[in-house]
Amino acid sequence: MDVRTARSRTRQGTRRAGHGLPRLRITRGLNAREEGQEMTALKARGVRRTFEAELAPVRALRGVDLDVARGEFVALMGPSGCGKSTLLNIFAGLDQADEGEVFVDELQVHDRDENWLAKFRRHHVGIVFQFFNLLEGVSALDNIALPAILGGMRRKAAETRARDLLDLLGLGDRTEEVPSVLSGGQRQRLAIARALVNEPAVLLADEPTGALDSEGGVEILELFRRLHGDGQTILMVTHSADVASGASRVVRMRDGRIIGDDDDGQGNNDDGRAAGVDVMADAPAQTS
């Protein structure tokens, strides 16, 4: 079963459940699709973000411009404190830029209130965290189904969708297991399934291999490549050149700015050194 099959099996049930929380409209996106134009899944223009700190303000983003086309798998790579996680959080609607414009799936995300952003996150982005953020004591099935139910899907359709995703991600025999009995790689796959349950336009992953051993990390990267092959747009934050090399495009950041953009998936500096590996200075978590 591929991603498209898993998505299509519950679309009818999802449409019937549409009387719940309203799904956001993408008028410009639909028009562009009909005209056969290339769609921009993520767009940032002049994005700045500063955090107040005890000694001095921390300038996390210093005028970032970035475009990610629909269907791309992009790694956002750089050392800790470079601003990559801050940028991902702004795309996710978890944080707001001080200046600049942000668009996700052709929707304006900047200057929105929290109610709008909550609906936006529910229907347009899937977020994968380094430390999984799963509901402990709740079955794998319910960890996936609950976000869909909150998004307005009927329980039966949500559970069908959850089972399809568990099968797709190799967890079909773990439906009733709770996260604590799963391996790190299995928990991250469960978190990815949860992120995919509402059919997001963009999958945003913040250091998705950071809490895994090397085998688990390879497993997650292979899964991301499969999802990318099925057309899923992915923006993945990482400090590791090895992890970034699994993406189809590598965007490098340092000191709140984009310093390089490689479309060959190699993520190397001009002198051949892997970017982001030799500089791992500690910095406030919100600026990474």
C-alpha cells in the first residue's frame, strides 16, 4: 500500500465529517493547480525573529528568504543556534515572526491569531518532533486517530485511516501497544503516522533522528524518502550532514541566515567540508 492508497481509503469518510471544525480554503492553490503551475508549499520573505534574553537579545532569524516547491524533500541544516528550528516553528504556526511574510500551502500564516493557527495546524501541516511527543498510556491506534477526530473526522473513519497508516509504516501488528513498549524507531514512525493522519500539505520534522540510534535513524530517513517518492512535501531540520544527505535539497543556515542552497542533496561547503558538523556550540533551544 502506498501513501496515496492510504489517503484515498478514508477521503469519503473525511468529507462526510466535514461539518466539524472548518477546513481552510486554498483558493489560489486550487487555481494554480488547475493551470498546471508549479506550486510553492512554503515561502518565507524577509523573516526576522528576536528572542529577549537576560544578557542581550538573541537574533534567531535575520531576514530569511526561502521557497520550497510542492513535492520537495528539503533538509534545513546548520549548527545548534543557527535558527533552523525557529524557522520551522514559524512555518508550523507555533511561533510568529517579528517581521516578514510567511506562506504555507498558499496560505498567509503571518499576523494570524491563535484560533486561526490552531485550525491551520490541524489541516495543513504535520509536525514531527525529536522526542516524539506521543500520548503515553494511549494505544498506537488512538495516538493517530485522536488528531483526526479533533479535526472533524468521524471515529470510524479516523480509526480506518490510523490502521492504514500503521500498516503503511510497518506497525500494523502494534495497533494496541502503548508508546512505552515500542523502540525509538517505532515511536518515531508512530509520530510520523500521527503527523500524516490529516493529510497535511507539508510534513515538518525537527531533528527526527536526533533521539535515535544509527539504525533507527536510517529507518526514518528511508521512510521519508518513500513519502517523498509518493509526493509528500517535507522540510526536515537537522544538524547532521549525514542525515541531510538523504534529502533531495539541502539548505544551510548559520547565525540566523541562509548561507547555501544545494539541490544535489550533499550539503557540502565550497571547500568540500560537510556543513554544520564542526560547529556545535550550545545556544538557547528556541534558536536552533
